[in-house]
Amino acid sequence: MGTPETVVDLLTRAGGVAERATLVRLTSRRAVDQALRSGEIVRDGHGRYALPVADEALRAANALSGVVSHRSAALHWGWELKTVPTKPDVLVPRNRNVSAERKSVAALHRADLTAEEVRGRFTSPARTLVDCLRSLPFDEALAVADSALRRGSITKERLVTLAATVTGAGARQCRKVAAEADGRAANPFESVLRAIALDVPGLDLVPQVPIRARSFSVQPDLVDEARRVVLEADSFAWHGDRASLRWDAQRYNNLVVRGWWVLRFAWEDVMHDPAYVRRTLAMLADLVDERAEVSSRPGTAA
């Protein structure tokens, strides 16, 4: 067996924020309390625990006379990320002179903000969403948008309307992310898997769709009902005990014998080898099409 993951490891995989109960279940009460005392994690304002990125960003923003923005602000608002920033995101006015030494402590962004776009020393939720949707890679932007919807920070209608007001660089991506965002996505891992799948023609995957049959009911991570395709974002850290393994095996078997295609993807592949995931999904789409073509031929049994 490998080395057990620490509280910090689990929070990083979870997107930077998580419930205490989840962390205690996956590690121990003692480990969580020790991480809190040592400053490795902090309580955020949403009744959850977080990596201290937002706090570090606040100190950097104060030093630069700026505001916390982008991914660091997203963490402050309680949204999970695909990637926790290694440097705090800080936004300063366009004409602000910043020394090279001070630039080195933060990922520096420049813009002139209105009063409505600032909350204390952070960009407002709406401005934070626009900055993330506009400037992050698509999969990271989708993870932020999904999380904001999941946490009730914004409605789907408001998100689409907000994206429609964006002009200039990144406006097209803002609208695409808003259109695809779905608060049913359980976590950034699942959001990133869906982002990859969106690039594969022939698949139409929706998060957390219940599948029910006689004496059988499951709710997989991603489902294409028309093509009977299921994708699962499998993380050993979050399901790694014997009872969970048995349950997963049973539900996957129940899906397969009922005619569903089931693919399972590890966190490492989704986050670090999207090309492999994309190739695999493309092969699956081709197989689904081939099966449909064969089934539609005259004299072929359904």
C-alpha cells in the first residue's frame, strides 16, 4: 500500500476546500486538528476548511495595494478549483508601478475596477467569475463555474447573462463556459472529465443522472442516456475502502449487464493526461456508432 494521503493532499485534490466531516472520515480527527493548529489548513467563512491560499493572497494584495482576484478570490468565495495556485492572484490598477521584487510574490493581474467589482480586499463574486472564465484554461474555468453554481453563489440564468456582457479577449470562452456549466457536477475532477468529453464528437454527457431499473438504482458521475454511456471519475482517496470497492464493482457490473458502456478514469489521467482520456473517449464514440450501425441493418437482431 502507498503512503496515506495527508489532509493537505486531500484538500488539494478536492480543489482547495472541503467539509470537515469529509476530511475526518478520510484521515482522522487528530490529523485534521493538527493541520489546523499548524496553519497548513484554515477555517474559511463558509463553514468548511481550506488551504491557506486566500489568506496568503490577502497578505500579498495588501503589500501590493491591490485586491485578491482570479483563482485566489474563487477560493475565498468557497469555490473548488482544478488547480490551486502556487502564487496568490492579485489585481492592481493598470497604471500601478510594481517593482520586480514585489511582482515575484504574486501572480499579478491588471485592470481598473469599479466599486461594484470589489468586496473588501477581494474581487466581487461576479467579477471573480468573469476573470476566471475569461483567462483560465477551459477545463479550469468550467470547474470554477460548476462550483459557483453548486454552492448557490449564482444561478445558471445569471451566469449566462453575465457572460453575455463580456467583451474583448476571452469573451467567446466566457459564453461557452456559461452555456456548459452545470451545478450538478460533484467536484472539479468530474468537471474536468466533462470538459475533456465536450471535445469528443458523438457524446453528450450530463452530470449525476439517475439510472433506474427493477431492483437497481445508481447515479453515475456522467451519463449519455441516448448512447447508454457512463463515465466514472474514480478516486481511491475518496472511495478507497473494501465496502466501497465492493459497491462500485456491483454497480458497474449491473450497468454492463444491462447494456451500458462504462468507462472509469483515474484522477491522475484526467488531471495530467487529458490526451489519453480524449483518445479513449473517441474510441468509445466510434464503437457506439458501429454498434448502432450494425443494429440498424435489416435482419440484425436488436
